[in-house]
Amino acid sequence: MKTNIIILSAMFCSVVGFSQKSEIKTADRALKSGDATAAKAALESASSLIAGADERMQAQYYLLKGKAYSELAKKGEADAFDVAISSLRKVGEIEKASGKAKYTEEANEKLSTMTVDLVNSAVEDNNNEKFKEGAEKLYLGYQLSPKDTVYLYYAASSAVNGGHFEQALEYYNELKELNYDGSGIVYKATNVETGEVEEMDKTQRELMVKSGAYKDPIDEKTPSKTTEIVKNVALIYTQLGQDDKALDAYKDARAKDPKDVNLILNEANLYYKMGDKEQFKSLMAEAAQVAPDNPDLFYNIGVINMEQGNIEEARAAYKRAIEINPGYVNAQLNLSTTYVNEGNSLIDEMNSLGNSKKDIARYDELKEQKDSLFRDGAIILEDAIKETPDNQGILTQLKNIYGALGDNENFMRVKKLLGE
């Protein structure tokens, strides 16, 4: 009886081994015919028994599984990239332990091609506004090819675009730990036939120029991304409400680039949010000293002061922006808006007044103030259309002001300029 049990057990193992080989062969044939779904099904049938197989069969199984899921990933199957990568890595682990490397090279080659597949899929995700998925695929691409740190940078950018700030922060901090710079050289040359400047790698460019098909080679240095990364870290901390960490990040960023005006403005705005108005004013003055002839700077100073309710400071900044650039439409519109908003702020009190002689006198006083402010706003825009007579934004706001003033003559004049 004992002998019979041993024979039956041996027969059972033989059947199991045959079944594994059959399923693996089925999966291999399916992959060669381009049917990754059928290959996946065959491999799933063998999965429960593969742990007891020999190392060679295990390595072949995981190679086929990696290849099958790689194809499914390209077709959009969720989480297939993760399964493919873990399976292909498993091949190397198994064969390293056994000392026999039959499938490792093929698995590594497949992992290399998957980096390109991941990046292409991430680009498609970002085009479809699936930013989180795109960021995760780019990060996987970086993990597969750690020398390509640019994938980690793009992963962070994708996460920011989708508003996934904690995910982005994780990637940015990893970039900081790597001392990622991001600068480089772009190699360009002019196509003799088309006259267009084209970008290519250095070796290709040299060959093309030697062949005579291209001329005028140019090496363009791309700027470092270090300041941008540190700045984004600070902005994310601000977004997350972690103001102390944001301030530390701004100090770090400004130490690297003390003349970056946007950094100064962002830090100033954070101090205002924290209630430190003196530091806010100090930084705003510093920004103006750094770039005294930059109209965008003064426009931004105007926007920040306008948001904080500092109307006179906002007006002074907008006026300076217009002085530097007389055709600065947004500064003109915002300057006009400061007067309109101040006029509108009087309306609640006007509506709250009664019919007494005192209230009527106060109403008339407020109305004159409001109308005067509206007229100031209109004067700014009338000056603006001398520089940009066809600007629809300026004309529309001007029309609305004259409508609110009851100035029908000017209202109709501006309507005509709008083509209404």
C-alpha cells in the first residue's frame, strides 16, 4: 500500500509539470500571434502551480507574463505596466539565484523598451488631462532608467498640472536630493533644402553637416531648472497651508537666485497672508529696485496690492507699468477697475439711506463721489484706446462705465466702435 501511494504521487507531479509546460507554450504561441489577452489567460491557468516548478520554467513564465502585460499596458489596461515591470524583474532575480541566465538578457531588453512605452503613454494621458496617471507612468519610466532624471522632472510637472500637489512635492523633493540641474545643450542645424532649423542629437548633427544636407550648426544651452524646482516646492507648501515650510523653501530658492523678481513677489505675498505687512512692504520695495524698468513687475505688484485691498499702492504700480509701456492693456484695465470698484463700494450705503433731508443730501454726495470715480475710470480707458483703438476688452469696459453713468451719448459712441 505504501508503494502505491508513492507511485500515485509521482504520477501527479508529472501531470502538473505537463500542464505547466502546456499553458506556457500556449502563452508563447499567443504572444507570437499578437494575442496578449489569450497569453494572459493561459498564464493565469498556470499561476497557481508555478511556484513548485523548476527555476528555468519559473523564469520563462515571468518573462512571458512581463511581455504579455507590457502589450496590454500599451492598450490601456489599468496597472498592467506595474505587473509587467515586476514580472520582468523577477526573471533576473530567479536566474541570479539559480546561476543560470537563459532569459535575463531578453527580460532586460524588454524593460528598456518599456521605458519608451511608459513615456508615450504618459504623454497621451497628459493630452487627455489624466495628469495623475501620466505622472505615475513617468515616475515608473524614471525608476526603469534612473539616469533619465528628466522623467522624474516631468512626473512632477504632470502632477502639478493635475493639482496633485503632495504627489508633486514627493517628486520635487527627490529631484532636490539628486541635485537635479536640468540644464543641457540642444543641437540644431539648418536644413539646406527646406531652410528650417531642426533639432537632433550631436552625432547625427555632425553627420548631417558633413553630408552637406545641413548647415550652420548651433549649440543652444538650456537653462538650469534648479530655481524653478525650489520655487514650485515653496508654492506647493503655500497651497497646502504649510507656511513655515514655504518660507524655508523661498529662502532656499532666493539663495540660489536672489534677483528672481517672481520669487520676491511670491515671498512677499506669503508674508502678507501671515499678517507680516512690514516684511511684505519691504520685499515689494526690493522687487521694484531689482527691476525698476520692468512693466510686468509693476503690473504684478499692482495685482498683489489690489488683491490685498491696498488700492493706492495698486494704482501707483499700474501707473508705473503704463508709464514704462503705454500700451499695457491689462494694466490699463486694472487701473480703471480700481476706480470702478471703489465707486461700486459706495452703492450699499446709498441703498441703505432713507428719504429724510439729511439722507437725501448724503445720497447726492455719495452719488457724486461714485460718478466721479467712474469718470476717472473712463478717462484711463479713453487714453488707452488711443494706443489700442480696437481692443474689445477696453471698449467693453468703457461702454459699461458710460452705461452706469447714464451717459447715453458716449455709450452709443462706444457701442458703434464695438460694432454693435
